[in-house]
Amino acid sequence: MESTSFDFWTVFNVVVWGILFLFLIIQLVRSIRLVPTKSAYVVERLGRYSRTLGPGFHVLFPFIDKVRYIQNLKETTIDVPPQVCFTKDNVKVVVDGVMYVVVHDAERASYGVIDYFVAATELAQTTTRSIVGLLDLDRTFKEREHISSRVVEVLSGVGQSWGVNVLRYEIKNIAPPKSVQEAMEKQVTAERQKRATISESEGFMQSRINRSEGVKIEMVNQSDGERQRVINEAEGKAAGILEVAKATAASIEKIGQSLAGENGADALYLQLSLKYLQNFALIAKSENKVVIPADVTDMKAMLAQFEDLKLKT
């Protein structure tokens, strides 16, 4: 009996010590922490904050130190669910957005707020409702950047106490009621038709103006051309008259020189006599009645009468 009792207690002690040793090994292994990049481990010692572990290899005190929180230091996207907002002119719109945040203080992110994701989302929604309530419906669509910047400003103020930086906030959609959408579409269609009508009328007016300007320029060019043609014809006639006058003057001058010379008068008389006889011969051929002086030897009167007869025929 004694040997059996000795064996039992021996086995019991070995098992207990084995379990304790295994437990110590497990705790020792668990006290070794490898922190990855862009992560932070918040360590508590006996229930109180001790330190924050950065990226790398770390060893904790077994049974004393414990990693309570693990914070991701990467930029994180937080989806803000759609919410109903009322504009200044009492129009209901549904607004949703997205936030981009990053943890800059792991201790504050762990102890400053229970869940900064939920807290930032709720604050973004309430701030959006407040800002939209100060704007008319038309300004709500136009001033998205103002709404986003205002939300970021408010979140950045409280985010410091949470250890979180709100980098930006973007509104994904602003959806008014269906009736308002239909009214807005009709308004946009009317504006487009108005602009099209104005553009068409302006184009027609500009076309008329261009056409009249073209006609005006054409008429001016034609008048300038006609004037230049008349001027050129006048100048040509003047030049012709001048040339004829010059030739006549030269001819008279030559005749005068011939008359001043020897036998000049005889030559002239002979020429006039020949002309007289030629004109006198036209009397026989003419069908018109001709009155001649009684004295046909009056050469001067006959020459004048024959000259008139020649001009008529």
C-alpha cells in the first residue's frame, strides 16, 4: 500500500510541475511580441498604462505586462452612412460621405474614446446636418467643399483628444426627393432651351449683320471701281483730246510754216481748188435739193455749201 501511495503522489507531482512548466513556457512565449510596421501595441502593467510598443521586437514581463490595445497607424477610410438632412428652405435631402482618418497617438486612441470610428462617424453626421440646415437647396449642391471643410475643421478639433487626425471628408452623394429632382430636371431643361433659343437668335442676328456687311463692302467696292473707271475714262479722253490738240497745233504750225515759205500760198490755193471741185461733184450725185449761188465762181460760198452737204450725207 505504501509503494502504491508513493507512486501516485510522485506521478501527481510530476504532472503538476509539468503543467506549471508548460504554463510558464506559454507565458514566456506570449511575452515576446513582434510589432509590425504602422502598428502600435498599448501595454498595461497590472491594469495601468505602461508604454506603447513601436515596430520591432519586444519582450514583456510575464503575468505583469499585457497588451491591451492594438492600434493600426495606417490611413483608414470610414464610411459615413446616409442620413436625412433638412435645408434652410425645408427641403429633405439624403447625404452620405466618407472620411479619411489616421491614428497619431495610440494611447489617446485607446483611452480617450471607446471607439473613435463610431465617435467620428456620429460627429460627422451631426455636423453635416447642422451645416446643411444653414444652406438653401441650390447652395447645398454648389458648396460641397464648404461642407467638407467645415466637417474636417470640427472633427480635427476633437480628434486631438482622441489621438486621431481627420485628413479629409468627402460628400459622396446629396439626394433630394423625387419630386424635387423632377422639378430640377425641368428647370435645367428650360434653361437649356432658353440658352439654345438665345444662341440661335444671336447666330441669326450675327448672320444678318455679316450678310449686310458683306453687301455693304461689295457696294463700296463696286462704287470705288465705277468711280475709278470713270476717272480712267475721263483721263483717257482728256489725254486723247490733248493729243489731238497737240497734233492739230503741230499741223497748223506746219501749215503756217508752209504758207510762210516760197510758193506756199499757191499750194494752198491749189489744194482748196481741188477740194472745191471734189465737193462740187457731189451735187450731181445728191438727191436733195441744193441751192447754189448764181455765181459758181464764188469759191468761198460754194465750198461752205458743199461742206454742209457732205456733213448731211
